[in-house]
Amino acid sequence: MPRKRPDPKLDSLKKFGTANPRPNKVTDELFTLHEFFDPRDLIQVKYEMLRRVRADGWPISRAAAAYGFSRPSFYQAQAEFEHAGLAGFMPERRGPREAHKLSGEVMTFIESMRGQNAEVKTMELVSRVKDKFGIDIHRRSIERALSRSKKKL
């Protein structure tokens, strides 16, 4: 069975979340005839789709179809570009932006427990937080929060 050769550009696109999941849907001749244009590069594909409408006067439905998007996706890309330029096409980080379970009240409780007994184990803190506040927190979340609070001092 032949092995695939590594593709550093595709690896990089995947790493940064900018690989086009449907490169085979890009049918514009720019991408089929010219090596410079890469249908795997989602940022380039979105930009060229918008440029075709704005600079070349293509109808939105034609551009969206030629680049493998729906009309609502075109409008979303247009809004992203108008708001932030090319950076608007970069995917946003997924997941919570902060330790949302570890509110100020919970952290005060944890820090007071640590103040009473510096040797208290993290799993004990997890259990006490569950008993007092009724929330499940992973031990690593507590460890990271305590580490952050030490850095602030």
C-alpha cells in the first residue's frame, strides 16, 4: 500500500483550523487552472468568493455555488470580513473562555480552606465544593485556578 507523502501546507491549515472541509466543491476556474489558488485554504477561498462579487460583479448565488457555499454562508463570510478583515475568517477558540464554575465565591471558599490547612488535598477540595455549592469541578480546574491566583500575588 503506497504511503501518502506529507503535505506541510495542509498540516498547517488543519492545525490552525483553516482547512476547507469541502475543497472538491470549489469549481471556480481560478482554483482549477492556477496553482497559486488552493481550494484547501478556507481563508483564500472565502476571500476570493467575496472578491468575485465585489470586484468582478458576480451574483451572490453564482459566487456561493462556485466556491462551495450557501448564500447564508456567503453573507456570514461577508459580515466577518467587513468586521475584521481577513482575521475575521480565522476560527474562534472553542469552549469556555474562563473558569466559569470557579466564581469569586467558590475561589474564596477554596482559598480559605487552603488557608486553614495548606496540606489539604485537591480531591478534598473537590468534595467540599460539591457539598457546599452543589457543583462538580475537576481537580485540574482547581489546581490551575490556584496556580493563577499565586501568580497574581
